[in-house]
Amino acid sequence: MQTAALIVAAGMSSRMGDFKPMLNIGSISIAQRIVANFQQAGVDRIVMVTGYNAVTLERHLANNGIVFLRNERYAETQMFDSAKIGLEYLSDKCDRILFTPVDIPLFTAATVEKLMASEAELACPVCEGETGHPIMMASALAEGLLVDSGEGGLKGAIGRCGVPMREIPVEDRGVLHDADTPEDYDKLLKYHNQQLVRQIVSVSLAREKVFFDEKTAMLLHLVEETSSVRMACRRMQISYSGGWNIIRTLESQVSFPLVESVQGGAGGGQSRLTEKGKELLCRFDGFQAELKDIVSGLYDSYFKDVF
């Protein structure tokens, strides 16, 4: 079952008085911490909708292997409008979607894993009687949310979707703590010290130098998805020439073409993965997923009683 995460980070942070996504929690930013939590839980794809300070935030996260979408009308729209941009993009690309605004960074990977294990059509975490984030929904629900009136925001739309919310009990107060105001941020910093240590696995293939890693895999996925190297690079906030350098470096190591150009047609020329390119990407994805499962088990056996 394919699971994606949608992070909405288009707002102007007006109540905070500073740009929330790039405020630090410990040694990394709020935005980086949310991405790390989803990656640690094994989410297949992470999408962030940006708006205010979009270029700065996208460059800040450019090496984190996520997809960026823009709400160009962020100043005149609400969070639900940004959520719709992400839901429309993800609706046919995964089986379920985890949603959170960018100002709730301290939920744990264990909470995300518990939501996914529930296999609920619609679910949210509950801690000490309070509901929190992230919310998990079946991607099939996106169709109804996209045509909803928007009254009451995303919460109102979910309430009208016709599917009851399943509450998943967790012992994780991080699902409740946001960073809407400076006072909230101070509370986040204090709570941060209670966070669990986590393992981080980065998978790469190398000879003398690395030639295939998670960033490369994301680029290939996006080329196949968009039929355009240029669009794939734009969504990852890397330069067009830099994207082609990644592809050419990988091709030089595997000795077969990964991307082919298709000329003509109503939309002009396009790019797509070769059959060997698709097979290589599938093998890397499988290797990465299995390795992360193994490392998670090893972590528990060595450190579960320590942290």
C-alpha cells in the first residue's frame, strides 16, 4: 500500500512574527523535522505546498527528496486551498495520504506508523482525549474534498465526507503541539527535549563516488510522472543542468540509457524512462524499503531499552 504525506506550508506566519517553517527545533528546522518524521516512518512520497517565501523554503529543503507544489495565491486563500493543491496532485499517485500543516513538527514516527497500521479509511491520533495531527485519509476521499464548499476549512470538509473519523490512541503529545504564536514556539522548544532518539537510514550505491541515491530515485520518479526532466527538476528545486548531470552520471555507471526523448505530439517533445530505467528504479525502491525494515529491527534490538 503506497502512502504519501502532504505538508501545507504556504501561509505567511503572521501570528508568529517570523517564518515558522524555518525556525529551529533543536539543530534542524521545523520543516526539516516534519520531513524527517515522515521519512523515518517509511512514507513513500512527501509533498509540500509552499507559497509565502516559497523559493527560500524550497531551497532550504532541496536535498530532502520531497516534491514541491506552489499556491501562488497564498495571500488571498486559506489553508484548505493549499491542501486541495496537494490532494489533487496525490489523489491518483497513492492509496492513502497523511496530512499536516507545517507548524506541528513533534509527532513521532511511531505515531505515523500506528496510523498506517490501522489501515483506516480516515483516522487521526488522539492523546489524552485530544485529537491531533497528522490526519490519515484514503486517497479516494480526495475527490469529494476537492469539490467541497470549503466552509469550516479542511476540518469542515472532512466532517462532510461521509466517512467517520477513527481515533487512534497514542502516547505522543507531539500530535497536539503547534507553533502558531511565539508562546506556542517556546512550549515546543521545551517539549523537544522529551523526543525519542531515532535511526536515520540513507541508501546510496557507489563505486569510487556515489552515483545512485534517494535524490536520484526521486528525480527519476518525477521524470516518469511528468514526462519532463525540466518539470521534475523544478519540483525538486534543482537546476535543469544539475538534473541532467545526475542522470548522465548514473547512466555512465550502469552503461545503458535511463531517459529517452519522445519528439512531436500536441504537447511537443517529452522525456520518459526507458524500460531498463524503470526496472533499475524498481530494484532500488525495493532494496531501500527492505533495508529500512531491517535497520528498524536492528535499532530495536540494540537501543530499545536505552532510549
